[in-house]
Amino acid sequence: MRGLGFQKDLKFSWKSIYPMLISCIFVIISQLSLTLIPHYFSSSPLLLQLCFSVALLLIITVLCRIPKRLLKIYASAPAFVFFNIFFMWIVHNLVIRTSVSLVTNIVLNAECALLLFGFHSILYSDPGWVINEDSTSDQLIETEVIGTAYLEEEEVLRTENSFPTMRVRYCKRCKAYIKGFDHHCPAFGNCIGQNNHLLFMVLLVGFITLEASYIVCSNQCMEEITKSKVTGRPMLESTLSGKLVISTMLFSLLQVLWKVIFFIWHIYCACVNIKTDEWINWRKYPEFQLFHPQAGQSYPEIGFINPYDKGVLANIKEILSPRT
């Protein structure tokens, strides 16, 4: 199915400055608050420090929601991601850089630059827009049970054998129909669909690689300063820069842990050729429903079947290759 002219509004608006400022303030508050962990729990095991970090971030998130709701100004998730990367980049270049080799510094800065470029690309990418509900609602026949866009001009959508074409789902956040819709990603400020799924996977790997590199660099910095204690230099935990090194390392560890799990999930989805939205809401889509008649019951038992599974190699090629 070809797109019907839906375009994202990319014009700059002064109203977008306020969510960005809120996000920047939230990043600064959360990152500085995490320095309390090495200050008060420097002798605690790493796992316990990670648990304290999660609890502290949850508390900050809840507290920051109160003034945001009162002022009716909400943060921007993509801006939050950007400022976290920028904050860690500043800590690296101001504190950690002197403790690692020149090659390591070049590699980490290159990773950061490539990641930001990819982040900008997916932010303004076309995931596979089909129709804007507001602009041509008279052409749209919405079926809640199937959850698929049916256009009167395109009878091909009604054929049972056109599975790739039928995989058009509705995103409530964007109010649009998207080919190969997987999910709406708040962090990237865009839907993940047929056209940008591969870029999404690459960016996940990029984030994991960058944060893992940062962990290695910050650990080297900690070891370097620990070895220099005999020279009379202050302990790492007693300086703000040292606390920032440890707190940002803890933050990176948390990010790597959940992103690795998230990446493994998407690898699994690619191998069996199923979308996140389809896996969660499979009862909405008839092609995933397998009916088992039960003796003595009015309604048959509904089971799950995946009609799109064509084998691992064919599935990976199909789900990661954009089609027009």
C-alpha cells in the first residue's frame, strides 16, 4: 500500500522549548541526585547500589510529576534521552577523559556522535505512514475488531492472501495508520514500523555499545584514582567529580540491563515474525486466532497461531527489510 500524503509537522514551535527545558531540568536533578548513592552507600555492594538507584529515580519521577501537572507542562521524552547522553558526554570529557587512552576517547566520542545522528534520523523518519485520520476520515472504514485500515479504493486489503499488506495498524498516539506497526516509542518520539524497524534495532545496539563503553571508561577512571590514593589525592567518593563518575556509571548499568532485555525481545520477535503490538493485542486480530470447539460449551476456545511465521531466516529478512 502506498502512502496517502501524510507528513509529520517538523516546523519549529516555541511551545516545544518548555518541554525541552523541563526535560533538561529533570535530567540535571536526577543525575545530581544519583550522586547521593556513592556519598552514602560507597561501601555497599554494586547490586545494592543499583537497587537504591532505581528506588531514587522512581521517587524523583513521582515528585517531578506534581509540578508538571499543576503547570500543565510536560517533559519531552526524546529531549530527556538527548540530555542524558549530553550529560554523560560532559562528565566523560571533563573528568574521565584524562584517565583513559586517546584511542578510547576518540572511539567513545565517535560512538556518541553516530548515536546522536541516528537518534535525529529516527526522530524524523517515516515508519510507514498510510493515512492521516484527521485529513481523510471520510475515506476510512475503521473496524475495531480487526484493527486494520480498509480503504475503499484499495480492495487488495480485503484479500486473505495479502498478509504483508494487511499488517497495517493504528497508533493512537500519532492518530495514524502505519504499515508494520510494532509500537510507539516515546524515547524516540516516533512510531516503529515497517520502514524504520531496522534503524530502531541498530540504535538499540548503539545505545548499549555507548553505555557499555562509558561503563568501561568510568571503571578505568575509578581504578586510576584509587591507585593514586597513596599520593595524597582525595578519595573518589569525597569529590563531586568522583561521585558523578560513579553515579553516571550506575545509571549506565541500569540502562544497559533493560535495553539488553528489550533488544533480546525484539530479536525474538524478528525470528518469529511478530510485532510487539500484535503479541500484546493478538485477540484483536483474527489472523492470530485459532478456534478450538469445546464439547458442551457455547463458545469455542480461542488459541494463538502466527500466520506470518515463515522460518527464522525468511522472517528476519522480511521484518527488517523496508518495503514500499
